[in-house]
Amino acid sequence: MANQYLVGIHSFINSRIEEISNKLMCLDKGGDNSRKLYLEGQLEELYAARRFLSSRYDLSTQTYY
């Protein structure tokens, strides 16, 4: 059961990473630097959360992302 929660959490993190990456690609065409820095900060936090889960809770027999 706990593994189902990990899969759900990783799925949520992956969807947020995709969403923010798409927003960043759209911003590259524009010039809003403060918005770009904000989104890059969000990406860093999501990657940090993913690393934390991977290092402490992920099963070695499961591929999460």
C-alpha cells in the first residue's frame, strides 16, 4: 500500500515538473525575468523533493520516473 502512495506522489511531482517546464519554454520567447526565476525556483524545489523521496523511500525494484 505504501508503494501506491509513492507512485502517486511521483506522478504529481512529474506532472508539476512538466507543467512548469512548458511555462518556462513559453517564457523564453518573452522577457519576464522575474517570472522565469520564480518558475526555476519551483523546479529546483520539485527536483529536491524527488531526490529526497528517491534517497529515503523509493523501492529499488520500482521505476518511478
